[in-house]
Amino acid sequence: MGNLGFGELLLIFLVVLLVFGASKVPQLGDALGRGIRNFKRSMSGDDAIDVTPKKIDEGSQQPPAAADKSAQAATTPKK
């Protein structure tokens, strides 16, 4: 496969214009550009959000599940 020439690119553009209409072509270009930009950003490895879990000191706090169970046991009347 070779490179696309001007004629092939023009034909592709005309088909896209016929399928989507003149009003949608700028939106499609914008969405394609944002998608490529996001893909490049994700491939570089620079994550904007750090989602690694933080360790909790065992003596200072209880895990949320254990705290809920102890609170529930304290409020439940025993028979």
C-alpha cells in the first residue's frame, strides 16, 4: 500500500461530506482531533489522576467495613 494522494483524499472527503452532511463535518474533525490528542496523552504515561490506594495505619483507624459492623452491632437490640 502506498501513500494517499490528493485525489484519494478528496474522494474520501466527498464521501464523508455526503454521508454526514456539511454541518457535521467540523464536529467530526474536532472529535477526531480530541481523540488523537487523548490517545497520545495516554500513550505517554502521564496520568493526571493518581488512583493508587493509600495505606491506613492499623492502630489509628478501623477499615470502613469494620466500623459499620461495630456501629450496627451497638444499635441492634439483643433478644
